[in-house]
Amino acid sequence: MFTGRRNVLLLAFSQALMLSAIVMSMALGAVLGGVLAPDKGFATLPIAVMVIGTAIASLPASMLMRRFGRRTGFLTGAALGLAGSLLCAYALEQSSFALFVAGHLLLGSYQGFASYYRFAAVEATEASHTSRAIAWVVAGGIVAAFLGPQLGQWGRDWIIGSLFVGSYLAQGALSLLALAVLSQVRLKPVAVAHSVAPRPLREILAQPTLQVSILGAAIGYAVMIMVMTATPLAILGCGLPGTSITPVIQWHVVGMFAPSFFTGSLIKRHGAPRIMQIGFVLLLGHVVVSLLGIEFLHFLSALILLGVGWNFAFIGGTTLLTQTYRPSEQLRVQAINESTIFGLAAAATLSAGWFYDRFGWIALNLTVVPLLVIALLLTLSIERRLRLQESPA
């Protein structure tokens, strides 16, 4: 396939374990938050705080990896995930909304550290295989589509008299396994000193390609997670049985990660901007389907489109980003990218529960349309710009 295959596969497996934990919380967090919260408008707060934790952890994770290496950072993240799962289990046992939210903050921090898996995969491979390496690591999440929601259901009654405590204990076991897997990763030290000095940050950030890559990925992520967070509430609010939540979330996550097996090849053939454009069109398609009805099949098909659209926008944006910085600049740029993406995603998630509670499912979906149109126009513009740069004078 490409050099560094062992590391890429280990990182993909670690991604699967991490995302299984996160997807489980995505499926249960809002529902359990609604039970524990003093106000139904705060139902999605645990999920929002989880995304905030990801945004907050991005910069310290980069700094720690710069000093001690990728593997140390990844192990630290998995340890935070274990702590978060145990705290959530204890919170459910004590019926404490505050502790439940705090546990999700730690789980989000785990994802903040793990978000660098895809960059580590790039560093472990040849430049010609960058998009494929990113895609394969992201594809590790296909396991999460089934393991995450099912883990929540399997562990529901493990502890008699304490619903879902067992689910979070099982989630903690995933972090333990991730610690074992990540201990086997062998990566080169993160490059710090280079013959070519880094440019001033202002100059780096002034690049239109970099701006579009970050903003496009951030919008795609924010739209996806805002809708995904509100979906379990919407399913129950529309009178569908709670058993409908698991298959909808499962196939949404399949849509998020299954395309990764060929997204890298598509990017290599058609270019990152074009794949991002397709992603935003699919995300707009999700809105159309959501407006057509509130039956199970409407939720299922809309969420699948939401997942595939996110995949194209996110992997395309990440690939485009890798073309904008020198090796000596990678850690700073990656940290800014992660902080921006998860910062916007946190704001979207934080507003999801409140917005759904006040305005409903249809209004929530219509809200994302302007953002998607802006992102689509930006990627069309940058594609045209890049083609002009490549064409002979």
C-alpha cells in the first residue's frame, strides 16, 4: 500500500476505539442529559462540552507532542478518555448532571489528542500517499458505527438498578485497549528544526488555500455535529420509538467513515476542492430530505447524507491543509486548524439542544443552509484560483 503501513493501521485501529467511545456518548449523551438536566434545554450540554473539550485540548496536545513526541500525547489522550468514562459512570450512579458533563469534557479532551492521528499518519507515509493515509485513519471509524451505539445498549442493564452505568464502564475498557495499541506505535520524533525556517504566522494564515481548507472543514464539521446531536431528541420528539435512535446513528456513522476507503483516491484524481464541493452539496441534500418528512426513513436517509457529506468536506479540507505549510510550520498550523474546527463545532453543539427545544427540527436544519452555501462558494473560488496558478503563463 505505502510505507509506514503498520503505523497507519495501528492509528486506524486506535481511531476506531476512540470514535466508538465518542459515538456511544453521542447516542446516549443528549438522552441521558435530558434525564439528569434541570432544564430540557440543557439536554445536549454534555455533548457540547465534549466538543468544547476537544477544542480546548487541541493546543495543549500539540505543545505536548512537540516536546515529548506523538506517542506520549496519544497515550495521554487515551488516559483522559478512561478517566472521563469512569467519571460518567459515577455521575450516573449519583444522578449528578454536573459530574456527567465533567466526564464528557474529559472524553472530548481524548478526542482532541486523537485528532492528530491523521497528521501522524501523514508523517509516517510518503508525500504521494498523503490523502490515502488520512482516509485510512479516518476509515477506522467504520467500526464505531456499530460498536459505539451497540456498546451503549449492551451495557444498559449490566449494573442492576443503575441504567447505562455499565455502558460507560465498557466505554472505559475501549480506552484501556487503546492505551495498549498506542503503546505499539513507533513514530519518528516530531520535526522541530529544519533547514527552511518557518514563516511568520501572519504570512501563513494569509494564504487563501489555508483559509478555505480550515473554514470548509470547520463548517462541514459544525453542521454535521449540530444536526447529529439534535437527532436523538428529534426522533423521540416526533413520536418515533427510542429503538429508532441506534440504527439512525449507526448508519449515519457508516456514512461518515465508509467513504474513506475511496475518498483518498477521489481526492488524488479530482483534487481536494472538488471533493469538498461534493461534500457540501450532499450536506445540502440532507437538509432537503429532512424537510420532506419526519418518518424513520427520512431521518435515516438524511443522516446518511449528512455523514457522507461530512466525510468529503473533512478529508478534503485536511488534505488541502497539508499543502499549505512547511514541515517546520506543521504543529502550529495543525493546532490552529483543530482549534478552529472544534471551536466552531462546540458552538454548534452547544446551541443544538436549545435551538431544537425552542424552534424545532425543521428550523434547525434550515439554519445551516447559509453556512453550506458560503462554504461551497469558497471552495469553487479556491479551485479556480489553484487552476490558474497551475496553468502555464
